[in-house]
Amino acid sequence: MAISTNFLLSTTAVATNTTTVVATTSLPQNCHTVIIFNPDGTNSVYVAVGVANGGAALNVASSTVIPAGGSLTLGIGPETFRPTSTDDLAFSTSAGTISVNISYICSNKV
């Protein structure tokens, strides 16, 4: 994790229904809001706090589901307000491969 010098930082996570992945760019320390968009027209994206796991997808029962074409805005506060500083967002899908669009909104405060 690092401090972003941009107030808006965009990244992706290429999620599948057989693995758990994290975003290409890690959650910045000074990010206070995360916007996640599912561009797929059919399948859902699953999101949870976690780590990449090449052997298992996220469980729908313990994840937040973003339906096809939907988005989720998470107001998480900067790192000092989070439960643990090592938390990251992990992604899987209900089916297929989806390039999830993620935007981090950052401030000058950590």
C-alpha cells in the first residue's frame, strides 16, 4: 500500500468464477472511497475483504454481490479509520471472466 498523489485513481481486477483476485493497483493508504463497477451484461461480481486465492472463488454467502451492470460505492475512510491497514478487496464472479472497474478516491490525509 502506498499514498496516491492523485485524487482519482482507476484500476481493474480480472475476476473469474474459479479464483479470487485483487485489483492491479492496491488500495492506497489515503483512499477514502472505492467505486466498483461491474461492466458485464449477465454475470455478478462478488466482493469481500480478502486476499488473492488461485484455488477458490469467493463464497456468495459471505460476499457483497454487484449485479450485472451495477456498481457499489464504499465509503471506507483513510487507512487510520479502517479496522486493519492490511485489508484489501478481493473479487470473484458468478460465471465467466469480468474485468471489474475500480476507482479509488483519495485525499491528502492518511
